[in-house]
Amino acid sequence: MSSENLHAPRERLSESTLNLHFAIVSLMEELDAIDWYRQRADDTEEETLKELLLHNMREEMEHASMLLEWIRRHDSDFERFLKTYLFTEGSILQAEKAATAEGLGGGQPARSRGGAEKGFTIGSLRDA
């Protein structure tokens, strides 16, 4: 059960935190399954079994993608980072440097779906 690896008492966690936890644990399980199916497909020499295992692997990829989209829709920080890094060309590390320089890194305040700021910020410490 996914609640076994909670790091705080369940009764102290919000519904939103619990739901995000369930999605993250489920995503981890889907990614594990993708890895297992790919390894088994690589290991077998029987072509029909290989095709079945690769088919199952792709089904797990679909599930993982759906969970990632749910997470994006429910966590504005995840959404911000996914928009920064997914479906980009070129160096991922260069994209990270550019995002940090533009203030898109971890120092930015999180914004809720309603646009209100969460947390505390003192603004950029970099020279303009």
C-alpha cells in the first residue's frame, strides 16, 4: 500500500498532499514496470514473447504519461519545470542555466492555479 512510505503521520497531511503522493508512487510503479518489461524483452529470444513484452511496456508508458499529466495539472511547481524542460531541443543543462538566469529555478515563488503566491520570496539576489 502506498501509504506505507509516508514520512509524516497521515492525519497531518492534506488531501492534496496525499493525492500527489498517490500519483507519485503510482508513477514510480509504472516506471519500474517499463524497466522490467524492457529488460525481459531484451533477454528473451522468443519473438512473440518479445513483442508481447514490448506491447506491455508501451501500455505502462501510457499510464506513466497520464499520471505525469495529472501531476502537472495539480502541482504548479511541477508544471513550471515540465514547461521549462520537456520537448526542448539542445542541451538540457544549457536550458537549466538559462532558466536559472531568467529566475525560473527554485528561487521563484510557487504560484497556485489561482495565481496567488505561496511561500516567501525576497526577489532576485543577482545584479541586474
